[in-house]
Amino acid sequence: MQSLNKYTLPTALTKTNSSIDAFYDRDNVKAGIVHFGVGNFHRCHQAVYAHKLLAAGHLDWGIVGVSMRSSKIRDLLAPQNFLYTEVTLSKNTKFRVIGSILKILVAPENPAAVINQVADNSIKLVTTTITEKGYCLALGEIDYSHPNVIADTASLENPKTIYGYLAAALIQRSGHGSTPLSILCCDNIQGGGEKLRAGVQFLLQQHTPVHIDWVKENVSFGSSMVDRVSPESSEPLKQLVSSTLGLIDAWPVSAEPFSQWVIEDNFAGVRPDFESVGALFTDDVSLYEQMKLRFLNAGHSMISILGYLDHQPTIHGALEQQGILDFAFKALYENILPVAVIPPNYRGENYIKDVMQRFQNSALPYTVAQVNTDSSQKIQQRWFQTIDDALAHNSDTALMSFIVAAWVIYIQKSLDADELNDPLRDEFYNAHQQNKNPVTPFLLIAGADRFNFSDSVPFMAAVLDDYRTLKKSQINTALSQFLSHH
């Protein structure tokens, strides 16, 4: 059994039915991208697009990864030269060794190294997948009272936020007249590029206003819509790679066959040719962001909440329960589709069918716990605006009130089981202790008061009624009764 390294790369690939597209000399690859947030999603998405670009001969687009918190992935991948296996899970599982990540920096260990890397003149693109909570948001906007933002406002020597690292690096780039830099948000946040711009400009205004004009002229902040389902890595996945390829891979990544990347065509300097390897460039990414948030992400959260209440560990397992499957379809078709704006060349009905088919991929062990992480942040983006739009158009909201009530029950039950993984856990815990009926307190903690539905007496009454039903019934019974009347 061999360890995974650059010399075993061709051998590994020839043992599978995957396309052999990895024959590029990594010694000749140069770093052109810095990516913040080197988790599984990045390794099965942007890093794969970059890998394909390198294989096509564009050797200036290697990636330097940055871990914002933990050294785990760096420590696992460093002994194998940051190579890892991408496993595409379906009826015909495929394997591919990815070589686009050249090294990984751990921000808390050496903040200066991260700042200097972004400031390096060879870096042309910065991308981010740091999850919603990495943007220090409150009510959908940057929370300038967040402790980490306050720390960066006081000093940029050891940044605590993405905004701090970018601002510190841009100050350096401005100082030595660097080449233009493009910054691209790849998280599930509408207008993520504008969030990055606002946070960086705020810190520049506090520290070095003289650099703001240079940044406006030489740096772009863009958004993108990213889509590919990737479960957490696991020991069984490592064993699958080992038994198939005859290689030891400390941390492979798995994903579904589907992959999509829609990129705002807003680049300050050189634009990587991601279009040639499957990405789509567009002048307006907002419709694609909204479509994914309101259908795929919204549906994902619905299924994971109901799955948790039904003691189903995986998304595909939850969808094997007829009530959950029927509810998710009805919610997407009847409550979300009527008030959604669909991009050109898409049909909402077909998109919903495709999304649900992807979720039912039994070869993909995507856990409800993974989707439910940070749910208080996610539902603001995924559910709340749809509810407002439906109420404004006098459209049906019955399924949305039910799922909001189910989310309240989920928060209660996961607190009781000490399983809640959420940045607002302490606030939820305190509200749970103080209120027999936590519907309104929980929703306020999740930012509902920023949305009109929180002032809608009929909608909130429906949520309360559904909450009472769910409180006294098993989820499968409550779903059956609810669906029989809607």
C-alpha cells in the first residue's frame, strides 16, 4: 500500500474508469489563487475546476489554501503533498486525484504568512467558502459590533475576520503598486461580493483611508453561485479509496456527480478560463443565487429539520419517508415556486425535480446534522424572504408556517439532547429556559424581526398552531394529518 504523492498520481488513476486528466507537472504550477476555507466543499468544487484548468495547460492557477480555524486538513494533507482523492458517488463511483492545492496555511498560527500570500503579486484571485457565520452577519448584514470585527477595527496585525485579512493584504498590495486583484465570494450568501467589499472598505476607512481609492480602481469584489453536495469525509470513504486505488489517502473527499459554478463576470485583472472547464460567467448572478437558495438550500434545510425530528440520520434516508418527501415537493412547488424569479433558460418545475432527485442519491451519505449546522443563519437566507414575498402576493404560506414551527421544535429538541451546533446556541438555550412557548423568542434570535412576516398576525398564528400540533404529535403523524388537509 502506497502513500498518496505526486509520483503515484498516474498509477492511481489508471486503476479506475475515471478520465486521466492529471498529467501536469506540479513542480511547474504557480499559485494564482488564495482560497479561504479549505473544507470538503472547496476540495470537491473550486479546487476541481482549478485542477481541470491546470490539466488544460493553464499552470498559473494553482491554489494556496487558508484554514481560518483548524490545522486539521493541513496536517492530514501535508504528508501527501496536498494531493487527495475526489470520489464521485453514484451507481458508477469514480475516482480522481486532485493536485490543484499546492499548500495550506493556518491563519491563527501565522497571520502574517496569510497576509503576505494574498499580497503576493502573483496572486490574481481570492475565493472564499467560509460559511455564513464567517461573514459576521446579523440580520443579513455585517455586524460591526461583532467581537471579531471590533478586534480588526482596533488592529490588523492579527486579523480575526476575512475582512481583516483582505484589508491588511490590500494595504500591502497598494503600497507596492501590485497588479489588480479579483475577490470572489463562493458561499451561499446573496450579494456575498458586496458583503466582502463593505467589510474591507469599512476597515480601510478605520486604518488607512489613503488606500481606498487604489482598492476601488484595482480590486473587484464579485459573487458566485456554487452547487455540489459533498458529505463529510469518513473512515469508510478512506477504506473505499484504499481498496480501489491501493493508496493511503488521509482525507479524501466525496461528492455527487452534479457540479455547477455561476460566476459574476467582474474581474479586476486576468480572468481564469473557468468557462472552458464547465463554469458559467454572467453579468448578473443574483437570479442564480436566489434560485439555489430558495429551492435547493431551502429544500435541504426543510428535509434536514424534518429528518432530525423523525430520527433519520441522512438526507436520502429522510426522503425515503413518504411524508417528508411529499412535504418537500409541495413546499417547493406550492409555496416557493409561485413567488420565485427563475433565470433565463431554466424551468422552475424541472429545477425542483432535479434537486429532489439529487437529494435521493442513496450513494451519497449526506447527514442531516451537517445541513442543520448553523441553521439560525441559514434560514434567514433560505426561507424568510420567500415568506415575505408570498405574503406580499397573497400567496399560500401554509407549508412555510409548518416548517418554521418544525424548526422551533428542532431547536428545542437539539438543545435538550445537547446536539445544537449553532453560533447562537447560548441565546437559544437562555430563551428555552425562560419560555414555555419559545416560538417568538426563537424567531427573534434568528432575525425574524427584520422580515415582515413577523408582524403578520395570521402567519404567526399559523406557526403557533403548527407548533402546538408538533409539540403533541410524532412528526410522521403530524405530517400525515397536515398533508391530508393541504
